[in-house]
Amino acid sequence: MNAANPVAQREQYERDGYLVVPDVLSPRELGELRLATERIVDGARGKTAHDDVYDLEDSHTPEHPRVRRVKEPHRRDPAYASLVSHPGILGVLRNLWGPDIRFQFSKLNMKSAGYGAAVEWHQDWAFYPHTNDDLAAVGIMLDDCEEENGPLLVLPGSHKGPTVSHHAGDSFVAAIDPVGSSIDFARAVPLIGKAGSITVHHVRTIHGSAPNRSAQDRRLLLYQYRAADAWPLKGIPEGFDAWEKLMLCGKSTLEPRMQSLPLRMPFPLAQRQGSLYENQALMPVRYFER
Ligand SMILES: O=C(O)CCC(=O)C(=O)O
């Protein structure tokens, strides 16, 4: 699965819609990120509800904190902030898209040993369609990702297919109906690697992950990036200055690159807001057990 050189990496990404690249983070960087993670998770002690920083497991209590997701970790600690423009990550993305790259946002999905929550099948594209689809999520493995601890699962080649409905009844539920969609999810491939490896998945790739019933944590940072000429069809509600500050390398542009692509808008909004997990809570049928 690991692509050996830039040409092979690009070919694999174009064909399959994902990559795993080993040894991107040094042991020192990994150590700093793990320490930052412990500090931030400890801050969930005493919390009684989700907030702007924490998304909590259903089994969380204020005395025994259980965090499902840390929101926007790059805003929480310098170790996460400097990772946004890590040369190893930007090098992989420049090879795929060229020199002009803009950040989007970040999250840390904890998937703790024993109880870490599943993420139902979805395409990121269903949440934030853009003028072109040069967008990807980079997963930075803070722990080894094995078959057993709920690795990211991807459907190879699905980035070239349709944008599947993520609706149930009248509203967006942020996930694909596992029965009605007739997709063969058994074809999914686990993205396995040692801590310090990264995954890259295309914005249209169908992906999800099972709960973590193993004794090993699976903490995956997800940093989302896009080509500078990909403009969000939902607009830039933070304003133009904030949009320009997201540029990481190369040149910004006022001329979006338009592609003809399968689109569905994520409206009406999911009835439960706050995070992907909350959005998916009202799915009538789930693929993964809770
Ligand atoms: O953490 C995972 O396994 C899946 C993450 C994901 O797809 C998401 O948060 O959008």
C-alpha cells in the first residue's frame, strides 16, 4: 500500500483515492503531539456536555472523561499548530496538486481502547462541495493503526463514482444508508501503519471506521487541505481575510478552477449539530455497531 516514489504515489492516489506514507513524523514530533494530546484530554475532566473543544463519548462522565474528538486541535496547542505546515505533509500534497495549497480545518479523532466510537460510511465531499475536488484529508497516526483498533477503512476507486445520498427522510444525516445504497462495503481496505505514518484520502473517497474494541488506542489527527483554486460552494462565511490566512504555500487566486462534478448539497442541515458523530446519531440504520 505504501507508495515508494512521487510518481507511484500520484498514480496510486489517482487510481485508488488514498495513500499511506510511512515515517513522516520524527519520534520527537510524535512525542510532543502525544504529550499535547494527554494535556488536552485531561481538560475534559469535569465537563458535562460537548463544547467548542470536546466531543464526548456517550459513556463520558465528568469523573471519568471519555473524549471522542478534539475539535480544531491546531488552535489548541503549538505542537498541533506547527504540524499544519509540516514539510512531509505539504511535500506529499504538492506532488498531488502542485504548489498552491490552502488549509481547511483539523480534528483529532481519539478512538480510545475498549470503547472508541465508530464513524459511519461517508464522503467528505457531501459536507463541503467545492468548485473542484482537489481536497484531501491527511490522517496523522499518533498510534499504530492495526486491523484490530478501528483503522480508517476506504473503498478504493470510490472517488471516481457518484456523490451518494447522505440524507434520511428530510434531512442530512452525514452518512450513507448501508442498506439502501447497494454499495459493497466488504471491498473496503484498512489504512494500516505505524505511528508517525500519514494517510491521505481524496474528498470523494467513501470511508468509515469500526468501533475500537481492542486494548490499543487509535488516535488519528485529521488535517484537511485543498488546492488554492478550490472555492467552497457554501461560500466563505469567515470572510476574505480569514480565507487568505489559510494559504500555506504558493499563490492564492480569485479565479476558482471549475470542474463538472457530481454534487449534492448538505441541506436541510442535520437535526443534531455539533460534530459528525452527532449528525450521524439519527441514522435509521447503522453499518457499524455502537
Ligand atoms: O476517525 C475515523 O476513523 C474516521 C474519521 C472521519 O472520516 C471523519 O472524522 O470525517
